Amino acid sequence: MDIKKTKPQSAEEKKTLEKTSTMQFAFEKENYKWMLVGLALIVAGFLLMIGGGSDDPHVFNEKIFNFQRLTLAPLLILAGYVVEIFAIMKRPRD
């Protein structure tokens, strides 16, 4: 199959041809920045959940029920997922 290149007839056709001939990515730089922010929130939330266990299985440690693990960490993870959805859905500026 041979594709013949023809010169556009009008200025509007020329703009359309220029738009289609340039390669465009799905995301822009700003989208990737927001995605990194969301990923950082998710990682921070999971890191806050770490720990609180006991070295001795016969000793109960109350630290597993503190505010950090039960409330703050899940909220950070949820916020991270919301930021990720925002980063994916955000349209580039024209």
C-alpha cells in the first residue's frame, strides 16, 4: 500500500494535518507529578501501618490499636488513591 502525501488545500486542513502528524502522549508532565504524589501518599500510608507487633507471642501489645494504624494510615491510602484517579482523569490544557 502506498500512501500518497498531498498538500493541504486550506489553512484548516493544514492545522488538522499538523495535529495528526505530531505524536501526543496520553499524559503530560503534570499528570505524572500528580501520580507520584498519589503514590507517595499510598506508600506513606502503608509505612504507617507497619509495626505494633510483639516479639513474644504470649504478650499482647496495645500499640496495634493506636490512631496511627487504625485511622491515619487508611485515610492516607484512600487519599492516595483519590489523587491517582485525579491524575489519570485530568485532561491536558490546550
